[in-house]
Amino acid sequence: MAEHDFDGIKYRDDGNRSPFIFRILFGTLAVWGLLFMGYYLLSGWSSEKEFAEKQRLAAAKSAAFELKEKSAPGKTAGPKGDPAAYLAAGKLIFSQRCVACHGANAKGGIGPDLTGSVFKFGKSGAAILESVANGRPGGMPGFGKELGHEQLEGVVTYLLSLK
């Protein structure tokens, strides 16, 4: 082992070996990297598979929702359907779409009380149908594009039955 002195800097030639701790850290990093790559490359993991699975689940959920909507009582009842069927369908639709604003008992919340004898835009069937189908200024959304005519009639029947 020769020692050299260049400008006051001592140089030792001991085989150009790095410090022991650096060799341990590098070896640990190399082993971890191989294990990590082996797990993700050889285990069959794929983000594309996960994405395809999420799309399949979303499509199945959408199909189930559409099937439920098609089989709802309000869709099958005709214009001269049973009033009890309209009432049941209206109650179901009210519980799904209206409870958030008007409350479970329709006594009001964000939206107005629907059990009173007077409504701001009228309590006739036509006025209620107009409100439900097209909405009203001040926060009432229109459901005419989402619900069929029989479903709207069911909601009207249910609202007129409230006291």
C-alpha cells in the first residue's frame, strides 16, 4: 500500500474499496428493488386490470339501477291505472328523491312543508305536476326528464294524499 501526498492531501491506495456502510446500504437497496420488481412484474398485478374491473362494476351497477327503474310500479301503471299503485309509486319516488329537502314526513326542511293546505304555486294536481316536472325558482329542481309521466302522476297523487 503506497501513500502519496499531493498538495497536502494524503492519498491511500487500498484497492479503491468504498466504506463498509455504503456497501451494506447499496446491497439492501438492490435486494429491495429486486423483490419489489419481482412482486409487481411477476405477480400479475396490473393497473389496467383494476381499471377494467372498476368499469365492469360500474356498468353492472348502472344496469341494475336501470332494471330497478324499469320495474318500478310507476312505470308499469297506465294512465288509467289503479290509484293505489300510483300512491305506492309516488311514495317510493318521494322517499328516493324528495326526502333530502322536504323531510321524511314532508313537513319541510330545506324545501317547504308539503302537508299544508296552501302551496306557494297552487295545490291543484296540475300545479304540483308543473312544480315536480319543471322545478321552481329558489331551489326546486325539475324531475320531468328523469321520471316518466306515470311516475310524475304517482308523486302528485302521493303529495295530494298528504295531510
